[in-house]
Amino acid sequence: MPNITKDKAITVNEKTWWVNSAGSGLLTNSIKAMINQVDAMLSHHSKIHLIRFDLRLYEYTETNKIITVFNRKLFKWLKRKYNLKRIGFIWCRELETARQQHYHYAVMIDGHKANYPCVINDKIKDIWQQLDGSAYFPAHCYYNMERNDFRSIQAAIWRISYLAKNRGKGYKPAQTKNYGASRIRLKYIN
């Protein structure tokens, strides 16, 4: 049974953040993994650019292999285009009223290399379309966070906390994950 919180705030790495836990609550492991990756990226870069989007499929799949393929293609392009050393990401798999799953996704890159999503969004659409799906970008789909700027980080964490919502999770084979995140390690800053 997953650990679910309906708390309006969560403390991770000794910092407390407001989260969007309304409705079904949030999967604790998911939200903590997401915040850990934001912290890790900000420990390496004084600015990070986060883009939030959805990936829709036309057919149900039992695995998340399509996300692995998407990540490989997107990250290869991002690294080449922006000369990036690291890419942070967070995704979750959901299945609600449709017959096929969809994915909520957030990608994070060095904010000194990019701070507006237009070119990246076009590439995301192109890659996902090649994989036989459609990409959707909600209004205000990006955030530019600065290390030690609580307001900029809080706005992004509030937005991505939606990805950790409990509703829509679990409709999958046992071996298939509900969410995934990069494994960037925290760099200790003196």
C-alpha cells in the first residue's frame, strides 16, 4: 500500500514546501523524489529551467519503455544543442478515464543555457510524435528557478507536486513503475 499524504506542506532536506495535495493526496515517495531532484539540480546550477508537459499515447502499453526511448532521444538532443552536463527529469504514469495511459513530465536543465521553452517544446513535440503520441503543454509550462530564491523554487514545486497525486496511479502490471526521476546527486556547496 503506497504512503499517501494530504498535508498541505512537506519537509524535504530540512526545507518546507507548500504542495498541491488537494483531492486524492500525494504519493510521499514521488513528491520527495521530485523535490530531491530540484534540490540536486540547484546544487549544481545557480539557475535551472524547468518545463512541465504531458505526453499522451494512442494505445495502452504495459511497460514504460516508450519513456526510456523518449528520454534517450530528448537528452541526446538537449546535450548536443545546449552543451549540457546534466539533465534532471520527473515523470509519472497515469490511467484514468481513457483506455491508454498518459504521462506527466517535467524536465530540468541549466538555466544559464536556456530560459525559455519554445525551441525545446517543439523538439519534445517532434520526438513524441515520432513515437506515435501527442504532447500537450499547459498554460505557463515553464519555471526559471534560482538557488536561494524561495519564491521561484516554491512556484515550481507547487506545480510539479501535481505529478505525485494519488489519483490515476496503480493501473499497470506489478513490475511497471508509477513514476521515475533522474538520479542526480546533491552537490554540497560551501
